[in-house]
Amino acid sequence: MAKRVPICPKCGSTDIEYDKSSMINLSYGAPINNNCSDCGFSSSTFPVVLPKEVSSFKKKFLKK
């Protein structure tokens, strides 16, 4: 099975990191946020795509 990568729905970057400042929220059962390193978009969920589908995702879903 191919590995899927998270992709930012705002800018299309695949450079997504866990928000380490929200780790305390995990102890309370709250979801951990992820942050886009390029544009700063933050969400608990990001779309995931196959690496070969990144460019088609950007063409279909990102408005430029």
C-alpha cells in the first residue's frame, strides 16, 4: 500500500507538522492540530493524497 501524504488545502504544500504546543490538549482528549509550515494554516485534519496525486490536487482544488 502506498504511503499517503497530508496536503495543505490553502496553499498545496506537503510540509505539514504537528502543533507541538497543543500536545497538552491531548491529555484532555482534544484533537492535535497540524500546521502548514509554508502558509501557517492550522487544522486538526488535512486532506491526504498519494504523492503522485499532489499536482492534480493543486490543479483541481486550489484557487489561484
